[in-house]
Amino acid sequence: MVALADPAVRLIVLRGEAGAGKTSLAREAMQAVADQEALVALGKHAEGDTGVRAAGQALARLLGQALDRLHDP
């Protein structure tokens, strides 16, 4: 979680074998920065996907969060 303390870090990508604990680690990281008003999103990569779908999911969620903040600062 050292990267979370670095203000220069803008993106964290987790990859690994199924069952390695990526989702748990991602959720823990999301909770750790929640009080910093960070925009956070999780995209899930399905077996056989190229990863583009997961990135698209995460970007769509981030855009939604950003737009919500613009309308309700």
C-alpha cells in the first residue's frame, strides 16, 4: 500500500492468477483512499477478455463519479 501514500500515483493496476486476492486488495485500497476524496473504480477482467472491457468499466465508473461531483460538489 506504499503507492497509495505517493501523491504522484494516479493509477494502480492489479493482475495475477485467479484466487490470488486481487479483488480483496483492490477493495482495501479503495477504502484506504476513500477519505481523501479520490475517484476510485474497479473493473473485472473475465477469462478470455483482452482487458479492454475491464478498463472500459472502470473508466465509465470514474467518469460517472466525476460528473456526480460536478453536479453536487
